[in-house]
Amino acid sequence: MIEQTMELRGIPFPHLVSYLIECGGAAKSEVLPILVEGDRWQAVLLREETVTITSRFQVNAVFIHFSATDEDSFERLMKRFRVKVMRVGG
């Protein structure tokens, strides 16, 4: 079993659920914690917090726990998911 917990900032959790569905998963609930199950993998959106960057700038942080039955399934999911959450700085 491969497991990893990831913190993503600046992306609302409903978008992350959509991205996981686009990666082949199915959402099993609509409120946090949200379980999304795919073929040989699952992701649990654990919680969402507000993170203060400066005195005037705050962003959300979503914590997701990923698990997969094998390395190949995990790598395929991460490759597809990272493309979905990629943001261009500016």
C-alpha cells in the first residue's frame, strides 16, 4: 500500500473533488471528509483551513490523503492529478 498526505493551497475543495473525479474517481460523500475512490486508489479530502500569508493575504489549504494498492496506480494518479492542480505563477 502506497500512502501520501498532501497540502494544496489556493484551490477550493470542490474543484479538487472535480479533479479527482476527472482522474477516474467517484465521490462517496459531499461534505468533509470526502472520500473519492478510483481503480486501485482512493483520496480523502480531510479538512480545509485558512492560512495567513501576510497580514492582508490569506489562502485556503486543503489536506488530502492519497492511498493506492501499488506503485503504478499511485504514480498514474499523481501524474494526472498534478496536471489538474498545476497553476502558473505571475
